[in-house]
Amino acid sequence: MKIRYGFVSNSSSTSYAILLPDNAEFKVCYEDETSESAKRIFEELKASPTDLWLDSIDLETQDALIEGLKPYIIGQFSGGPDEGQIIQANKKKVKEILGNE
């Protein structure tokens, strides 16, 4: 498995680990239907700490979603059986690791 740091191009073979703080905001450059779809998915992710398979949404919405998630991406992974997912970090566990900073 290859682990990449920093933002790289979006593809359905890349998985993204994200950490969404309670005050996370979705910001995009364009106000269009694709961005609105991506924003709805972002709000669903924020409301429920579930993971998302990228192949369940169209490519344009994937691109808009990844663009809006950029500030919250904490890791990217390629290869393996779990490729193509948005995986949410467990906020409680992160706080434990960081000592409730």
C-alpha cells in the first residue's frame, strides 16, 4: 500500500481519511448543481460518522466533494481492497490521542 501526504489528484482508486470538526464548513468555487450535490453529501458525512464509497457518486460530484473536503483530509491511500472511500477519523479517539487539546 502506498501512503501519500498532501493533496493529490482525485481518483476512484484513492481513499481519503478525513477529520470533520463540529464547525466544519463546505466551501466550493462554483455555485452549481454538482457543488450542491457535493455539499449535501458533505452535510450527511458531518451528521453521521459513516464512510462513503466514491463509486456511489458520479465523477463530477466526486471532484467537487474532494475539493470541498481538502481542508479536512488527513491522509490519502492508494491500493488495497478499500480503495475509493472517504473514511472518517473517530473524533473521540483523536481527542484521546491528542490529550484533548
